[in-house]
Amino acid sequence: MSLPKGKLLIHPKFAELKSDRTHFFKADPYCVFRFGSQRKATATCKGGGNEPKWDDVLSFDRTDEEMLIIQVYDREILGEGYCNIVEIINSGAKVAEVEILRKGECNGSICFVIEFEPSAKHECLSTEFVPIEHVIYAGDRF
């Protein structure tokens, strides 16, 4: 069974990074989310350093993608993580915490809310109204 198409909404909240790559002033981190061929970035968290916070909402169209790629940058990439969205598609929403790796080593994590809105509601077999007195029951039980 294929998963439904729809909108994936990402609400990045914060990251906890192990390294602030700038030594003389705080880093200005931002996130890039990649979903299939789509790429969206958060605003820069000026002076966010090791604990940046965001209040963005990023919207993606889902056709058949199942993997969300998350990258955290300052002047260069601070790390990258991955989130399989199959569970989110089935549940509708989730708070996700994804480990951010840099050169194979953990460099922190990012926390975000992720929601999925199907593009079409499940279709009923019939939209015709049938009065209850015309419904035939199996046996005498209701």
C-alpha cells in the first residue's frame, strides 16, 4: 500500500550543538531541510551559538518521499541528520529530535515539530444518504 500525498509542515524549535565553530563571537546557525528535490531554510539565529532557536514554519509537498534531510550551518556545515517520515504520515504529527553528525561524529541534535496533512481525505464508498430504517442488518441484532 502506498503512502498518501500531502503537505509536510516542519516547525524547527531549537538545536543543542557541541561545537560553536567560531571562537571570537557566537555562531549564527540556520537549518536547511531537504525533502526530495525541495530545499527550504530557516532564518538565521543571530548569536545563537550552541543553542540556536527558530520560529519558522517550512512547508513541503509530499509525493513519494520518505526521508527528510536536516543540515545545520553557520559559515560551513555544522552537521547533518535524517528523519524517516513514514511514522509521521501514519500518526499525523510528532515532536522529533534528530542527531546531527559531522564527519561521522555526533555534533548535537535538533528538535522540531513535524506534521503531515493528506491532500485528499479518505474517500467514502458512497456519499448517498440512506435513512436508517432502510438499512438491512444481519440477523435481528443491532
